[in-house]
Amino acid sequence: AQSVSQHNHHVILSEAASLELGCNYSYGGTVNLFWYVQYPGQHLQLLLKYFSGDPLVKGIKGFEAEFIKSKFSFNLRKPSVQWSDTAVYFCAVNDPLGWGKLQFGAGTQVVVTP
Amino acid sequence: NAGVTQTPKFQVLKTGQSMTLQCAQDMNHEYMSWYRQDPGMGLRLIHYSVGAGITDQGEVPNGYNVSRSTTEDFPLRLLSAAPSQTSVYFCASRVTSGGATGELFFGEGSRLTVL
């Protein structure tokens, strides 16, 4: 079974700092990759997704992610965070041939201090 | 456009009680699913459905039942609640046309506590 690992469970950083969250998956076939965000008290929202093509994907709110197939990784980045980026970030992977059941990572709590 | 609507938002049950979490979507999505969210474990798939009349088990199906009589609704039933089912439950849906590449749309969650 495929698995998704997020390396950091809790990250604290100051406004304007750069953010990078790691995500690795175990599935060896072709995959679709997602980053979702959950702001405090809200439901999950899609930040960005990768299906094919350019491995550098740009999403909403200045976030981007890079797919490195050889490393089975899909790391999320933002050059300069804001207080409003405080949230839980989830990496997710699905098998495009298997009805797209999403496998989520454990999530990373990001706290941005003013 | 309401999207994915879950009710109730909060519920407290006693061990052994039964209840149903409701989920409805108005986007004509074929695929619907239920996840539970627990600290340090992310979201785990309970059950999913790819269309009316079709359901299947996910990663953690024990203790839960589902049915899909219409495209819009996908209720999750707890037949005999246990403290281990204390969690936040999310319903999510998406289209299935074009393969499994569509974005999942989530409801706002239902926080369940079993005493």
C-alpha cells in the first residue's frame, strides 16, 4: 500500500521567513500529487496539484511545489510567509488508475508569528 | 452553490449509541467519500462511493456503514459508537469524469465525541 510521509509535524517561523515542507510517497507508479491546507476552524482547501508536465507547480497564495520523481518527493515552498499562513498543511497522493482514493500524510502544523 | 454540507457539526454520544452523519453535495459529483481526522494521523479514508448504489471500503471501515441511494447524499452510520470513534469526520466529493484527477471538495467537518 502506498504511504505518504511528511517530515515535520510542527513548524514555527516568523513572518517573511521562507517555508519548505517535505513530502515523500512510497508508490512506484504514476501518481497525482496534492497539497491541501486547513486554516483554523475551516475545512480542507486545495493549494495546488500535480498531474503531469512541468514538475514545478504554482498554486494559490504564492505557494509552489516541486515534484522530483527520482526522490519520490513533492515539497511545498513559499518564499515569504505571512501570519495568515498559519494552518495545517497536508500532502496527498492518489493512484490515477484506482478511482483516485487519496492517501494523506499526517499533516504539518505551521505557526507564523508576527 | 452550497458545495458539500455536513450535519451535525458537533455531536456527543454515549458508548453503544447509534447515529448518522449526513453529507450532501449539490455539484453533481459522482465520487463521495468519508474521512476521519485524528491528531498525528492525518486523514484516513473510511468509505467511498463512485456513484449511486456503489460503495466500497477504505482504510478504516470497521464500525461504520454507508449507503448511496442518490447522487447527492452519502450518510455515514455508526451502529454502536465506541470511544475510539471520537474524531473529526470529513465528507468530500469530486467528479470522476476524465479519470481520478479532480479536486476533492471537503465539507466543514463533524466533530464527534463518544463518552
